[in-house]
Amino acid sequence: MTQREQAAHAFDDLHARHAAALTQQTYLLTGRPRLARRAVEQGFRLAWQRWPQVAVDPDPAGWVRAAAYEYALTPWHRLCPGLRPARKPKHFQEPKDFREPKDVQEPKAFREGEPSDRALLEALLSLPAPYRRALLLHDGLGMGLYETAAEIEASTPAAAGRLTHARERIAERLPELGLGGQEPVRQGEILRARLTGLAAAQQVAPAAAQSVRSGSERSDLRTTLAAVGLTGLFALATLVMMIVTPDHYTPSPDRPLATAPHTRLSPAPRRGADIRKQGNAAVRKRLRQARLTPDAR
């Protein structure tokens, strides 16, 4: 068995053990069956693309769950009515132009269950998405508070606050559950039993592992081709600009720098030279007087 075949076998085993339960849990998170199945399929596709990293992860199922939950709660889904998380549970009704894959054997609708289950699901969907996610991880799956905080990328006190707020909201809306006045541990036990049964009531079969792997490979190939195409287009545009642009460079004219006007300053008088000139003039004056004065003896 080659290394690729071993990886495919390990991936198929992971998908077979966790895909159905993860789809049921994601439905409780979103309230839309189609969005839940698409989110889980996207999580497994991403896992196959990064299988060397996922294979050595201590909790591969948790890795896929985190990816599926992130996709299900992506903000841009609010722009698409068909993918927007529901406020109330929705029936699984296929659009007329939607064709189910051949390898998917799925009933036409998610079971609503008893009226009490529907009321619990409506109360769950009324919670803000961060509180709903924390409640499903901690009370629905039985994860510890520290693990829950790590998966939702929040501090432990913040995760505890979201969990407490979610329990209080559900206790106010559904007093028949008996959450009011109970210890936090007991509240978690009650909600875990109810959420587990509610998730199991939703019968859905996710896409086959082989189709998920092939879809992941096609998506990866399209991404690679798109990146290569954009790189080639950018290189072609650069080449065209180099050919079309004339190769003439006209330097900017040199402009004289603005300087202050020159002012001619008279040289400072030299005192030593002036004194010598004055002395020589006095000597010459005496000599002329001596020649003009007769010698009286």
C-alpha cells in the first residue's frame, strides 16, 4: 500500500466515524440542514488538503469540527439567504434546481421531534452565535471549560461567562427544563442529555468520503490554476507596458538655486599700513622744509 493510499484510508476512517454526528451537531449550531452539511463537507475538504498536519494532530476530529464551525458561522453567510443561520429550525427542502449526489442517501427532511425538542432548538437558535457555540461544545459534547475556551479562541473566564449567559437565557425561556436553581454541574448534565437526544433525532447522511476527497482535489487544482493564471496575466501586462511605453527619458531642466544677492564689502582699513604712510609723509615734509630753509651759520 502506497503512502497516498494509507492517507486516503485514514481519512476515510475518520470521515466514517465522525461525519454523521458532526453534521447533526452543526445543524444545532445553524438551524439549516443544508448549511450544516456543506460546513461539514468543507471541514473535511480542508482536512484532506492539509492531511499531513491533521494526521499528526492530537484530535483530528476536533480539527475538522473547528473548521466546520468556523465555516458555518462565517459572517459573509449573512449576505446569502440560503446560507444564513436560521432563527428558527428549518425543514430540509431541496430547491428545484438542486440535484443530490448519487452517493448521498438522505431523507427529504430533518425530523422535528417532539414539540419540547423544537422549543429547545428554537431557544438554542435564539442565542448569539458565540454563546450557542460555547454551549454546544461544553454541554452538548461534554468538553471541559479549558478545551472549550481554546477551541472558540477565548479566555477561560470569557468562555465561562458565555456559558453562564447561555444557560440563563435557556432557563428563562424554558422553565420546564428545570435549570433554575440548579448547580452549574447539574445544569450541564440536563442540557447535555437533552442536546444529545436532539442531535440524534436529526437523521442525515453526509457525502461519501471519496467524493469529499475528489472535491477537495478539484478545488485545490482550481486554486492553483487561478494563482498561475493571475501570475501570468500580471507578467503579460508588465511586458505590454514595457513595449508600449516609449523609451525616451527627458531629464528635468536644471534650475539655478536661489541664492542671496552678493554685496561687495569694502576691505577693512589696515591700521599698520596707514600709520607707516603717515610717518613717511611727515619725514618727506621735513626734508622739503630743510631744503627751502637757508643754512644760517
